[in-house]
Amino acid sequence: MQKHFDSAISQQQEETKQSSNFDIVSLYSDLNQGQKKSQWQSGSDNTLTITTDRNQAKATDSRDNLALDAALKITNSNEQAAFRADMKTFEERQKKGEISAEEVSKTFKSVDQLLNSDGGKVSAKDRLLLAQNFMHLAAHPSESDQGIYDTCNVTALQEKLLTGHPSQLAAAIAESTLTGSYTAPDGKLIKLDTASMQPIRNFPGETEAIPVDGVRCYGTQVLNHILVNEITQRITDEHNSMLYTQRHDRSADDRGERLYSMRDGSEMTFGDSDKAIRSPGLTSKDIAGAIKRHTGEDSAILVKGTKADTDGRVQIESSEELAKAIELAKEEKRTPLLVEVNGADPIFKGGFPDGQHASHVLSVRDYDAKTKTVSVSNQWGKDNDIQTGVDAFYKTMINALDKNT
């Protein structure tokens, strides 16, 4: 579910950025004097410096390859500095124990592949933008924002995968933009729409190298396309095999989202009506299945309910049970958890009319047992991230048996 906007489509003003070439003369000077590229590191000020430490982690080579290639290809000085800062922040996540050295190395290799590969379904220029966006999201997973699109559930899934399995998404984005298809974790080949993976430039903020808060960046656009299709191209009780696309010609009341039958190409409609579906139409059950395929977890999406769990959703019966579920996930390093809520509840500051009900999926990243406070990362942007009492948050949760959940 998307946030309610007072205007039909929220547009942010583009900032004017000073562009200049990044000076790498000193880098080449040292390399030409016999220094090896594997000796280059990112310093505390995000500059490239020589290290004499010969006992570096294996991730160093892939990191230094990416740093050099980015220095060659990113010509805007502000963007170059931001990319180096994102790489450094991403590596700090390893030092904090959030991800492994192998995750760091594999992620850097896939991002570097975006910069260096020939050909592909997305141009080299746009893959450079994609690499910049992805590096920022990998460094700051909670900044995954859905913007004006009805993709809260897969954007929350994206945040979870970026938090614990960033190399999976880095490899997915490289494969998809180069080949036009994606091999899912279970080996299923997912067909993608090339047009939907091109940047949408007619709405300010969506194609910035440094993502704009609350706006869906190009990196998330492509990841949304991959993750939705990974789900919709499976025949289930809820739907047949469908292709999700993102049209670029949009209007105030049409965000361009479409679903087409993979059998005959017809546009999907609601039941026997002629009303076309204008969103991915995914359920919490769909998301539970996707989490299982990507991470092996079967207890990562929470809904309110009293039935025994049979489909990967953890059904929570009380705020005390909710607190225990979050604490256990923290202990096992499985956060964030995805939670289905009524996004129109005033606690989320979405601007909806009083009494409205709207299904929304967001991320719970932490729980403080002393204050009984839940920390929520909302896919609507930083201004909608909240810390609230666990009792109040539990009341916003949607029952598993509610219609359209």
C-alpha cells in the first residue's frame, strides 16, 4: 500500500549538484610506481589511501576493484564521494557482525559487474546509476522506499534481504539487467520486462544517483520488478502465472503498474469484471513464500491471528507474543521482521481519512524490552519511521483471515 498524498503524485524538487571530474592522478602515480591495486583502501575520510597491511581480508580485492572502477566512471565529485562513503558504511556493517566478509566480497563483485559488463538489456550509463543506487541501499537497507507505488510488501522484503543477504540482490540485479531474466533461488527462471527496467525520468527524484528520501529510486524500481515477478510467475491458489510491468506513460490516477497473463498476454482483471488490476496484488502468504525461498526462514512475516500457522506467516495473538517474536528474531539475527498492519492507522502518520482501512507491510527492526518500544522502518521514508509502544503497534496489525490480506 502506498502512502496517502494530498496531491495526486508527490514530486520533490531536484537539487542542483556541482559536477566535476574526480582526480585520480595520484592513484595512477602510485600504481605506476609498482604499487598493487589490492593495497588501496577507503580511509576514514572516504579517500583512497595506501595500506601496508599485507594480512587483509579476502574482500579487499573485490572492494579495491570496485573502488577503482567507480573512480574511473563516476565523474560527479559529490556522487563519487557518496559512493565511497556507501562502500565504507557497507564494510562497517561487516565489522558490526551484521554480514560476513563473503557477503561483502560477493556484493562488491556483482556491483562491479554492473560497471564493467558489455551489452545488456540496460545501457552502461543506466547501469552506472543502478550501481550507485544499489551501493547506497546495501549500506542503508532501511532507506528502501516504495514512493508512490503499491509495492510496500516487496520493498519491505528488499529491506530484509539487503540487511542479511545483500549479495543475493546484487547478483539478481546484475543478472536481470544484463540478460533480461532472473534465476530465482529455487532455480526457476523468471522472465522480466526490459522496458520496466529502464529508468523513469519524468518524475523528479526517481533517477537521482543519491536516493531521495521517501521517493522510489531507480535501484528499488528494478528490485521491485524482479521481486514481484519472482512471485507472480508461480501458479498458486491465488493467481495464475503473471508478468508484472511498469509503464512509463502515467497519469495522476495511474502509476503505470500492470499484470499480464503469461499464457495469452491479456491484462489481468478483478474476477469476472472488466476492471484492470493496477497493483501487484500480492498477499502476505505470497511474501511468506518468497522469504522462505530467499532466506530459508519460515517465521519472518507476522500477522494478527489465532490459527495455527500453515503457510509461513506467524500469527500473533497478543502484544506480549509480538514482543517475544521480535526478541527471538533479534537473538537469532533475523531482523527485520515484516508485519502486516492497517497503514491508515493514525500512528503511521500516513494522512488517511479517519476510519479508513488499508493493508500495508512494513519492517520491524528492533524491540526495547525495558521501554516496551518497537522500532519500525516504514517504506514511506524516514519521516514515517517510528518508535512506539508494543501494545499500540499490536493494535494496528491485520488479522490473517481479514479480506484482501
